[in-house]
Amino acid sequence: MQLALDSESLAYLIGGVGILVEWRAYCLPDGLAFRRWSAAGALLWAAQYLLLDAWTAGLTMASTALRTMLSGRLATGLYKHWVAAGFVALFSGLTLFSWQGPVSLLPAFAVINTTLALFYLNNRRMRVALLASSLAWISNDYIWQAWPAFVAETVAMGINLWTIRKLFANSRGNS
């Protein structure tokens, strides 16, 4: 028996795997491992969007993957600030380019907040800041009635809360 997938079915399969990979990222207490898995999930979503001919979304997700990987590699120095500022400018430009009214501020806030958290906060604080990004994505998904994304982000937020709790418990145990 041969399984034949059209490009749309393949896109949704890849997107589903991307969700699982992202959930795995949120389970990991190590900040660098989180970044690697999260970037992998973003690459899968980029592939999904590109297969669906959603070029802006695909390029945005590919940029997100690159941002996430670079944030773990540029710990100090002037380059870190330039790269972070470059991604903030990129995501601001994408927001202006694809403006659909005030609702566009939700994903803009989410990606810019996440960028700043990834580049400038330690692992626990980064994850707490990502909760605000999750709320913005969940609100955006609710407004657009993007129910699969709404569920995926809600689950990711729950996993993140669980991991944050573990990180705070471990820090108290080590004190």
C-alpha cells in the first residue's frame, strides 16, 4: 500500500509535527535546548506555510527560526544588540506591510516581545515573558477564529507554566 499525499495534506502534516516539536521545546528546562527545538518547530511551520503558498507567513517563520537560534549563540557584545534590533525592525516592517488594523498589534507584540526575551533575559525570566507573547497569540487566534492555533498555543502556554514552576522549584531547592 502506498500513501500518496498532496501538497496541502503534506503541509498540514508538517505543521502538526511542528506543533509537537514546539511543545517538546517548552518541556525542556535548558534554555539552549529550548531554543534548538523551538527553532526546529519554526522551520517546520515555515515549510508548511511555503507549501501552502503563504509566502509572508513562511518567511516570517523562517526569520523566527533564525532569530531563535541566533539568540542562543550571541550571549554578549555589540553584535547581539545589532541582531536583536535587526529582528525587531524586521518584525515591525512585516507588521506595517501586512497591516489589518489594530488586531495586527497582537502578533507584532508577540514576536517583538519574544525577540527581546530571547536575547536579553535569563531562562526563567525569558519563559515568564513568553507567557505574555502566548496571551497575545491566543487573543489573535481567538479573534481570527484560528482554532487549531488557539489550541496549540494554549497547550504550549500550559506546558511553559509547568516548566516555569519546575525551574522555580529547582532554584529554591538549590538555595
